[in-house]
Amino acid sequence: EHLYSQILQVPARSLVQYTFPELFFYKPNLWWPNGMGNQSLYDVEINVTVQDHGESDKWSQPYGFRKIENKIDAATGGRLFKVNGERVFIRGGNWILSDGLLRFSKKRYKADIKFHADMNFNMIRIWAGGIAERPDFYHYCDIYGLLVWQEFWITGDVDGRGDPISNPDGPLDHDLFLLCARDTVKMLRNHPSLALWVGGNEQVPPPDINLALEQFLQLHPHYLSSNYS
Amino acid sequence: AEIGKRVLGDGWLAARSTEVSATGVELTTTDPPATSQPPWMEAVVPGTVLATLVKNNVVPDPFYGLGNEAIIDIGDSGREYYTFWFFTRFKLKLSTNQYVDLNFRGINYSAELYLNGHKKVLPKGMFRRHCIDVTDILNPSGENLLAVLVFPPDHPGKIPPEGGQGGDHEIGKDVATQYVEGWDWVAPIRDRNTGIWDEVSLSVTGPVKVVDPHLASTFYDNYKRVYLHTTLDLVNKGDKAAECNLTIQVATEVEGDVYTI
């Protein structure tokens, strides 16, 4: 029941979007943040073979089943997180990037992130003045159970504050910003550790960017339905 | 060639653009750099121009002592000083009906790419992936020459003598890292993180390619019933319709030698 094949035709020189029928799992091992349970990961593999050619492409990624919810608590103003229905006491670290010369390696990511887990942290917040972290970073957060709070590249001190006031409308090319944001979301969206997208550091992006980000990242109505059978 | 991804992480050379007289076409046809003789040096890919300069002892490590003070800032040197060529060779020979994409997962800030004398432009933006179909410009011999001319951010800014949060704030006009003009305890990054800063790879496919699958799950009955939803793009690069068999499989084995306890 965790295997599905579909015959389909893709027209010449074209792109088609395809959605598999949903795969059913009964009581799968859930992915939990550090300290709350195992970081269970399943290997998802997708293969496509073409008639008269054979194997055409393959893709795989470790994937964890988890549901992350968050909301602003009206009483305290703080953000509350739940994972798989359980409230999480967030213990987090701030992150700019692993290396100022961007010499990223899997070995260094593994050491850095394991260190956060060993410190009993369960979240890393990636500050908007740094980078959108790389798939290898997220991979080890998946492995070690670090939830990731990922901010987009808007910061007060180069976008709207300072003396003289800097770039109040954010980066010059809003379309480029949104293109980069969309591509980053596509690159990272399957990692179970990815918990929260934030528009910027301690501020709201320019209105058009903020609105577009909110629209990109809206839950599909399908996932809000409680009557799914 | 085997279907799948192959990382181009080794054997890169780099040189300051103002010290290279050959054009991109010449570098990738008649006049490739043979070794790491000046002005060429071993490059760090992924990494920044500054990482390459540090590796080759051209500048001190900016993160030790006052090493950063000995490195000229792009605001004083101009963008040309940190505009660098990167060069590598790779072997690849495709079979009939195979295709190959050259992938850059991160370039800061924009680039011109030359492969076997053919030019492609990699548009600006630090946080976008570039995927270029190079099937038709591979060398039939299987020996391929790749040169990438990487330009710094458009607005690297200047660092005021007194330093300060975000320097003169110019970097905020670009879609790039913003701490690089200095922040809190972070000293200004002299090249503003210019470089091929994330993985470079080749992906070989047949006529149909899988692009950006999206996995999402829904939960019911207190997490007893769970559904995995998968959507993906399929691109047919061939000249005729492709009859495909598309398969998804979910296994519980933990990958490689990674175990969680």
C-alpha cells in the first residue's frame, strides 16, 4: 500500500503537473522534535521510466510525518507551537550561517546541528540577515530533531530603519525577491524540520511582498478539511 | 551516462577577472587554464571569492585576530576587484535520448557561464537555483570545459569609518545576505559573499525529468490515519510524446549509515 504506479503520457516539449492518489498509512511512526520522541524518517522514492527508453529520472528524499501548528497566544503575545498535537516548550538558538566564507560541508553542518541537539535545543531560528539555509542543513535538522524557523531576507537596519533611513520599500526588485522566495520554498518544503516561515527580522516586509508571501504559503484548502475520508 | 545527479565539487580554479585576458569563449575552447599558475589558483566551490583567497594565502583569514583589517573592502576596491572567473573540466558523454542539466544551487550575485564556447547568462539573485539544459552544447568527445564569471552584488555599499549596523545599508537594495556590511558583532565581509556559494551539479535524465516534488501529509483519528499527498512536475524534453510509468514508493529504511536513537 506504500507503492503506487501510474501510466501517463507527457506531450513532447512540455511540462505537466501530476498529483498521485494519496498513499494511506496506518499509525506511521511520527517525526518528533528533539526530546519529544524519535525523528522517524521514511524514504520516499519517485521513478519515471519511458517506453522504448527505460529509466528516465529518479528522485528520493527522507520524509517525516508530522503536523506542526502555531499561533500567537493572546494572553502573553508569545508564539505557541504544537507538534503532532502536543505543545512544545521551545528552546532555541539563533543562526546566521555556518561559516562566513560559505564553505559549507555536510560534516560541518552535522557537527553544528548535533551540537544544538546535544544542548537540548529543539529549534533553530535562521535570522533574515543571513541566508536561506541549504538542504544539507535541513537534512541534519531532520535527523537530530531541530525545528527550523526560517526568515526571508528583510531586516530593519538595511530595509527601513537607520540614519538616514534605508530602503523603506525593501529590495529594489520585488519580483526578484518573490522569485527567490518561491524557489527557496520549493527547495526546502519537504523537510519535516521546517516549522515556520517569517517575512523578515523584527519587522513586516513591504506590503506587496508580504501579501505575496502570505498567498504562497497559505495552506491548500484540502488540508483544512476535517471530513476527508 | 548514468541517470542521476553528479556533483561538480572538485578541480575548480579561480582568477580575478581583471587579470585574465582570455574571453569566456577562449577559456572554454582554445585557451583553457592548464594549472593553478598565477593568476589562476585553486578555488573553493562551494564558497566565496574570499574563501578562495584565504585558501591560497592571498589574504589572511578574516576571522582570526585582526585579519579582516588587512583585506580591502569592496566599497573601496570596486566591484571589479571581487569579480572572479571560476573554471573546471568535466567528462560526460550522453547516450541517445539522454539530456543533461547544469545546476547551480546558489550564485552570489549574477554570472556569465561559458561551456565549450557557448555563453549562457545566470540572472541576478542570491537565493535562486539556476538550471540550464546544456545537452546540445556538450562536446562530442566527452571532454567539457566550463567557465563561470561571477559578479558581486549590484549594491555592495561602503562601510562608514565608524562601522555600524548594516554599513551604509546599500546591500538591502539587492536580494542577498544583509549581514555582510557588518552587524552587531559581525565584521563586514569584504567580498560581500560573492561566489559560487552552493552546490554545482549535473543531472542526467532520459526524455522525462522529475521536477520539485511536493510531499505533504494529512492526519485523522488522532494520527492513526495518515495520508501522503505528492505532486510533481514532469518535463518532457523530447520531440515526441513520452509514454511513462511513474512510480512512488515509501520505505522505512533509514538512509546510508545514519541512525536515530
